[in-house]
Amino acid sequence: DGGITQSPKYLFRKEGQNVTLSCEQNLNHDAMYWYRQDPGQGLRLIYYSQIVNDFQKGDIAEGYSVSREKKESFPLTVTSAQKNPTAFYLCASSIGGRDREAFFGQGTRLTVV
Amino acid sequence: GQQVMQIPQYQHVQEGEDFTTYCNSSTTLSNIQWYKQRPGGHPVFLIQLVKSGEVKKQKRLTFQFGEAKKNSSLHITATQTTDVGTYFCARPSGSARQLTFGSGTQLTVLP
């Protein structure tokens, strides 16, 4: 089955620790995205990548980093510089470049204590 | 990114009542997409509207794109408990056409 996989579903970390969220897709999509969702709020774009080895900051990139070494993978690192990291993180992919729909992973709920 | 305003933020309806959510932009949209997110779930694509004045239907859901391509609406006729969730509109923006989402309308259907 084609799809986009995020792991883990729930993640707990201590304050001050970096944590990396995994996102893998086998849809052969060029574009991949990371969004953050807070309770009762919409999706805010953290980072996006249109092609391998290239990515751009979204609206709320501070305290986050990404890499895109493979077409299938777009991991997100939440660094200790992110002041309020507890949130629901959603990874998405799309064909890219043609305003096609985005396919989302199941999300990772990160709690920092 | 360029914002889309979505109203209302919350809506509670009795099962069987209709529901509408609206999405507004200050600039002309090339297209608009609609997504549904069930409680605890992830957004799932519903539809894309491209043409001025376009109306599309999916069973009890009716999607409209304004004549000026600055607003859009989603109307659900005779809501059911399965309609519960948050409905988002989204627009492409920026040089990479990345999606900017509205704040969503959270629909609660009371049995």
C-alpha cells in the first residue's frame, strides 16, 4: 500500500533534549511538508521541501531543523531552542508543482516535560 | 504566508441540521482545497475547486468557489454523527505553492 508513515505516534521527551520525528513516504512524491498543530488551531507550516537536498523554512521554522537526503524521507528535529515544543506534528507529501492535494501521515504527538 | 480566514471556529448542530463553513481571502485564489480531520486523526483531502463559481457535490457535501475566487464554502445537508470533525480550507501560496491552511471549523453533531 502506498502511503506516508510517521513514527512514533506518541513521543515524550525531557525539556532541553533534541528529538527527531520520522516521516517516510512511498508515493514517489517530490514535495514533502511538516506542519504543527496546537489544540483547537489550524496547521502551521514549519518546513517544506520540493526536491531532494533542498528545503525551505515555513512560517514557524525557529527551533526546528530538517534534512532531505532521500526522496522518501523528511525527518524533523525539534531542538532545545524551540520554546514550546509540545504539539501534534503532521508530515505531508504531494506530487508538487501542480497544486495537487496533500497526503498526510498519522501524526506524532510530542509532549515535552 | 498569505492567510485564509475561516469561520466559524466552532459549530454545534443537532443531528439532521445543516452546517456551513466559510473561507475568505483578501486576494484572488488560483484554487482552494478542503480537508476533513476527524478527532485524533489527520487531515484527509476532500476536494479541490479551481474555476470561478464552481460548485461540486459529494453526497451531502456541497462545495462552492466564489465568482471572484476570493471565497469558498462547504455546506453539509442533514448532518450525521459521522460528519464530526474539523474542516479546513487550504490555498497554495509562495513560489513553491506550499499549502496555507485556514484555522478550521470544528463541527460537533449532537445526537
